[in-house]
Amino acid sequence: MNVIEIDTVSNEGSATQRAYQLLRHMIVTGDLKPGEKLKIDGLRQRLDIGASPIREALSLLTSDNLVERIDQRGFRTAEISSDNFEEILMLRCTLEDLALRESIEKSDEAWEEKIVLSHHRMQRAKDSKSDTFEQLHKDFHMALLANAASPILLKFCSQLYDLNIRYRFLAGNALNYQRRDVGDEHKGILDAAIARDVDTASERLLNHYKMTGAFLAGLLGSGSLT
Amino acid sequence: MNVIEIDTVSNEGSATQRAYQLLRHMIVTGDLKPGEKLKIDGLRQRLDIGASPIREALSLLTSDNLVERIDQRGFRTAEISSDNFEEILMLRCTLEDLALRESIEKSDEAWEEKIVLSHHRMQRAKDSKSDTFEQLHKDFHMALLANAASPILLKFCSQLYDLNIRYRFLAGNALNYQRRDVGDEHKGILDAAIARDVDTASERLLNHYKMTGAFLAGLLGSGSLT
DNA sequence: GATGAGAAAAACATCGATTTTTCAGGTTAT
DNA sequence: ATAACCTGAAAAATCGATGTTTTTCTCATC
């Protein structure tokens, strides 16, 4: 048993997990374009992972709505459309509202400390590489909901978050995103959550989504993404 | 369009699709018990399908929350618990309410005809083999929602339906289920939907779920399923 | 009688090769 | 000119074999 950790990132976990993470990242960030055909052989070479793990990873992504599987005809990345975007936005508002209320209702000190911490980490990374910021941004939003004792609901929220962020990346993320006063919005949500003010927190959270949503919907409508 | 028996699935489509359908059926009906280890080799022999398609099918089922994957340690069916059941019930009520309202709002004659037809088919199969009835029962419920132009929402509803029906099967489905006046409840929902009476339809639908839910929650609480 | 090391067995994960299916282009018949 | 029909290349799906990890079992030791 040789414990030789040469390449921590690329060699830990199963090949399937690695393929899943890599592919998801590539799709969400737009590295693989909407509707693009995903040829097994091409990906096999590009990721240096065998066909079976790639196939399994793509099957997993299918259920995340990031990949479509066409029987006997392979896989392709999910298409984008303004209808699709609006549905995601609508569902996020409904489900995150639900989750946030439950999360705050069950709140305790440990949870409070976690959201403060993840907010701080996100703030600190405001100007760093967008990948890092985006991860911390997701962490913050999921931390807000994390106290809801509803695993399925949280899974839905996480999926919808990724579907949504994909549109943001496709629109050229950081550029326009951090220009609005998102910092203030996050602080506002955090404060209301700490104060256990459910209604205010929820209202601010949904507003936060709808603002970004309206902006992206504009882009989609104008056809600059298709 | 022909109403085909489920058994005809044996040779059509890809091996992965077959494995997926078969396994899902086996899990939902309780043929594979909650928490049971799913040994690839055993399933390979039992279904007469190679390991790769089975693996892929299990990956798909993982994202349906019917199977859990433990890295490097294989697959097992999802556990059951009363918490899990209550979450499913809660989410179904929220999401189906949403979908039903949108579906009725966008209603047209074609949709109206479809729900009448699927209701009739379900009624006709009331006394037949439970598998057939259950399929038509799901068809009816999904037909009610089908007009909602929200593919993701419908997918969530379908997933939650399967998660829920699993509990019904585990409780010894048909036995107690058809004893209550479920026929009347269905008719009531159908009538309200045809009349485009959104509030009544939604109220009846949710009641329909909560009645079954309360019964099953009782069983779960008493520990007769665990 | 409990414990823990180490070996054997089982099961998982992955790869390479083979089979099956689809797709594109050109050909023939109407 | 168009539609139906081949045909070969490309890709997907699947199988069988192989390498690794986990689990089980044995047996000596405390």
C-alpha cells in the first residue's frame, strides 16, 4: 500500500467522481456550449479518463438537467432558452423561500456562525478569480438554507442554483455581476437572517434573485446569448 | 397510441433503458428492500444484462433519490424513514399545487380530453393487476399537471410521485388503498379541473395526498415498516 | 474470551475490444 | 426531380477481462 500523493486533485476519489466534477464545471462555466454534442471518445482523450466513468458521470448529469441523453444517440449539453431560464428563476424563488423559512425557523447558534463565516469568506474573495468567488457565493447561499431539515429540497435548490449560474456564466459573469451593489444585498440578507426576521430575509433573497434574473432575461430576450 | 403492457419492455430500447425501468420498478414495488445492498454481479445475472448498463442505470436512479451511491463501495437502495416520507409529502403538496394551477390556467380542449381519457382508463383498471392500475393512476395525476409549461417542475413532480408510491407499496398497497373512496376523490378532482375551478381542484388534490399521507404516516410511526 | 494482524475472498471500478446502431452521401428507380 | 434504398464510416453501447479496494475470515496472541 503506497501512500504516494503526487497529484492531489487529479488522483483522489474515483474516476467517476472526477469526471462528474470536471464535466459539471465545464458545462456550468460554458466551456462546453449549450446543445453541444458530447462525444465519449473526445471527452475520454480530453480528460484522460476511460469511457465507462465518463458515461456514468454523464448519466448523473442527466438527472441534474445539465445534460440530455438521447437513446442510442449519445449525450449533449442541455439547451438554453428564455423559457428555461424563467422556469429556473420561478422555481428557485418558490423553493428557496420554503427552505429559508424552515432554516431560520430551526436556527441555532452553530448555524448563525456558519452563515457569518461563509459571508465573510465570500466578501474576502470578492476580487479574486471568479471560480473561487462563485464557489464561495454558492456556499453562502446554501449555508443560509442548510438548516432546513429537508435533504430533497436542498438538493433541488442546489441543482437549480447550478442551472441558474450557468446562465450567468454564459452572459459573461463577473463583468456585470459585481457592478451592481450585490455586496449590500448579501449583507442585507445576512442581517435579516441573523435577526431571525423571516419575512425580510425571504423578501431580500427573492429580490436578489429577481434583480439578477431581470438583467439576464433582458440579455436572453435580445438574443445575445443564442 | 396504444396502451401497452409493461411486460413488453423486455426487448425494446437500449439495455440501459431496460435496466433502468426494471430496477426502478423493483425498488418502487419493494422487490428490492430499503437499504438493501445492490451487488452488480447479482443484478447482472438476475436481469441478464451486462455490468455497464446496470451501473449506468443505477447512476440514473441515484439522481432520482431511489438509490444511494457510496464511493468505491457500490450502490444500495435508499433508506426509508418517517422524516423522509413527510418531506416528500410536503414537497408534493407545494409543487403539485404550483403545477396544477399553471396547468389549469393554460388549459385547452386537448388537455381536457386527455384528463377525461386517462381518468376513464384508470377507472376501468380499478380491479386489475395492481401494476397496471398504479401506472394508470400515475398517468392520470401527471396528465392533470401536464399542461404546465414547466418541464423541470414536472420532472420533480414525477420523481416525488415515485418516491411516494414506494411507501404505498411498502405498506401493502392495493389492500387498504382502494378501500377508501378514492374513486370519488379522483372524480372530484377531475370535475373541478374540467370546470377550471383552480382553488377547488387544488384543494381536493392536496387533500387526496394528505389523506393517504396521514394513513401511511401512522404506519411509519408505529414502526410496522421499519 | 476478546483482539488484532494478515491473508483470502468478494465486490467494485476501470479499461480495451467487440458488437450494434446511426448518419451521410451517393445511386437507382419512379 | 424526388423519393426510396443501399453502403461504408463514425459513434454509441455493451461485453469480457483485469486491476484495486473493501470486506470477511482465520488464527495466533494477550
